[in-house]
Amino acid sequence: MCNCFSQSRSRDEVARWFRVSHNRAPDFDPQSSFWPKSKIPVVRQADDGAREIAIMMWGFVFPQKDKAPRFVTNVRDDKIRTSPFWRASFESRRCLVPATSYADPNGEKPAKWVWFALKGDEQRPLFAFPGIWRRWNGPIKKDGEPVEIETVSFMTTDPNALTREINHDRMPVLLTSEDEFETWLTGSVEDAYSLVHSHDPAHMRIVQAGKDKQDLLAA
């Protein structure tokens, strides 16, 4: 599971990295931490086939009787092709969530937050979580008024050797190359699903660990 990540790059850097034209990228700022229900920048394919950046709320809305809806931030790799809650979005509304690090708590009390990033020449190389998106029209609070929003959730899979010590159950899928970005956005369901696997731990590192719930590089 991943319920906290950072994106430390400027809007122009993100647009260049993901090959989005300047006029298709709204303003947004780097963030040291995003949490469920945050508004986050998302790369998707527009109706005309070009890439665009949209600002979406993090978490698919899951209605609950007599309760406030729940926001589901992650989709499991073993559910995305079979569950009616996810399947249609995977088939027709795939997207990329730009990021530079993500965090998981270690399960202790008080929790120590461990931040993971890619190895590279830069302190926090850009990567993408492969995601899916959809529109929601309805309340997001108990007895609230209906709202119309776009929401996003992204993929998790089995942990690798580096992340397993912190989260024994799941880790987010990480995409790092233009070929992977294009396949996820425009490829067949089979080709897109072939990208869903745990990342090579040799290409990742722990960049921060402690009580801080934000990546201090981006703070």
C-alpha cells in the first residue's frame, strides 16, 4: 500500500519529462507529501491523442451505506482485471502519477516513516505510478451535496527485497522509461498489465527514515 508520496519537481520539469505540451499543463507546485484526497497532477491521454496533465483527487470514491464514502487510493494487481470497481477504468482510462519518492510506516508505535526513491545521478529521479482514473458525481461526505470530480488510484504489487522489511504486503508499481509510459497510456490491456511487477531493488534506495511525514528534500 502507498498512502503518501512526494513530487519535488516544477510543473515545467514534469511536463518535459512526460512529453506534455506547455499549453496542456496547468499550474501546480512541488509537494513534500501528498495524502489520500489530495489534489495531485496526473498525466493522461486527451481525446485528441495528445498527452495532458489534469489535477485529480487521489482516491476512487467507494460509497458506504449510512457512512461517508471511503477513498481507495491503491488498486491491487490481482483485482484490477476482475473487479467491476476497477476493470472499466483499467481498460479505457489509464494514466501516470508523477512522483519522486514515496513512504511507508514501519508498523511500530510511534511509526517511523521510511521514504523510498530511485537511484540515479539526481537526488530524487522522477518516476511514475501507473494509475487509472474516472469521474465521480455524488457526495464525498456523509449527507453531503453531490460534487463532480475526477479521481485517480494507482497500482500496487508484491514487495521487493528492499521494501518488504517495511511493508510485508504491498509496494507501488514504478515506471521509469518513456517506453513504459507510452505502453501504459496507449497499449493493449495485456501489454499494460505486463508492466505490473515489483521494481528491481537494485535500482531503489531508502532516502529518509524517521518521524517526518514529508520528504524533507521537497519541503
